[in-house]
Amino acid sequence: MEWQAPAIVLEARPHGEGGAVVSVLTAAHGRHAGLAHGGASRAQAGLWQPGNLLEVRWRGRLAEQLGSLSGEMVHPTAALALDEPLTLALLQSACALAADALPEREAQPRIFSGLLALMAQLGRGAPALLADYIRWEGLLLEGLGYGLDLSACAVTGAREDLTHVSPRSGRAVSAAAAEPYRARLLPLPLFLLGGQDERDPAEWLKGLRLTGHFLERDAFGARHRPLPPARDRLVARIAALLPSTAPSPDAPSPDP
């Protein structure tokens, strides 16, 4: 058995003497692991960094085996983020979520394409990409079967003035319908509806709390696992950009 495809490196763990078990994401083969011989060596360590785009080749005697991976660099994405902590946090969060949440060996063309677009533009810096990153988290939720419905108000059916999301159903709620329940709803950032504020850290935090609620409850909670620490670090870095990290009046409160 053998295949070759463009792939994004998600994680690499040392294995044996100089080897590494590497997990990559491809469009047709999904999240796929393999043993990279010499992958932890000085010569190859830079190749298997999370975020890098490679042309990889997987070989195995049987399809269900771990098999072996080899790769050639196409785009050294990881190097673009080393000097910018927020950009590095975005890269690490995206790769960790994909590595931990996606089922193994299931085709994920949309999630791959979305992540590829983020990695290709990483040189622009995190402020230019965070809104797109949060949209990608929404795409990840959709691919896992937990997509949000932001098309119309869950209560009235209205398509205008959507301001919140139900933490139970993942459906949007209009301002008028949300008013009596604001403390229990998740604020909806304007940029997820095609509005402005794509470079506002407060809006980024709203978006991360929104997608994070469903990632934590559904994608990871169903398997009794926490969100990856890398995502928590991204949220903490963005929260540190705000004048105050005190909870917003719109922050959801626990259900009674």
C-alpha cells in the first residue's frame, strides 16, 4: 500500500532511536499517522514541525498498519511564526485541535483546505488571520457533526439583528429574543455574520468562547477529554490584549 499527497504536519512525537511518529492532515486521507525514520534527528527535526506543508509519501504492507512516512518541504510555515508569539499560538492551536479532534483516516477536504489557507497566509501575522481562524474552528465543528446554525433566529426566524447563540442548540438568536436570556447566551461576533470588527481582540475572544463552548462540550467532552492546552494558551494571549480580563456582561453563566 502506498500513497503520496500534500500534507500539513500536525504533530511529531519521538519514537525509538531518532525516529518520530508523525501525524499529518491531507485532503483525501484525513488525519494520518506514520513512522518517520530519523524524524527526530537534527537533519529532519525542522521538516516535521507542526504547520509545515510537505509532499509526503506513506507506505505500509497493509492499510491498517502504522506504516512509514517520508516527506519533502513545500512551505516552511513553522518558521514564519517563531518570532511572533500570538501567531505561533494560533498555529499551535490549529494543529493541536486537528490532531486531537479529527477521526483518523477519514477524508477531510474542506477542513484541510481551510487549514491550508491559514498556514499559507501565516506570514501576514495573527491579527490579520484570527477571524479566519475562528471561522476554521466553526468549519471543524461542522466537519465533526456539530455545526452552528447562524442563518436565522431560533426563536423568531428573523435573519436580521442576530446577536447571540444558544449554548444548547448552537442556533443564532436575535437581539429582541435574546434580551430576557442574555446572561445564559453566548455573544455572537459580527465578523461571523460578514460584519466588521475582524481585528478587534474583544470580538476574537467572543468568537473563541463561542466555538470553544461547542468544541469543549461536543467534540472533546463526548470523549471525556479537555481542549488542547495549545488552544487555552491562544485564548490567554488574546485575553491579555484587552484592557481588562473581567467577565463581560454578555458572558454566559452556568445553567441553573
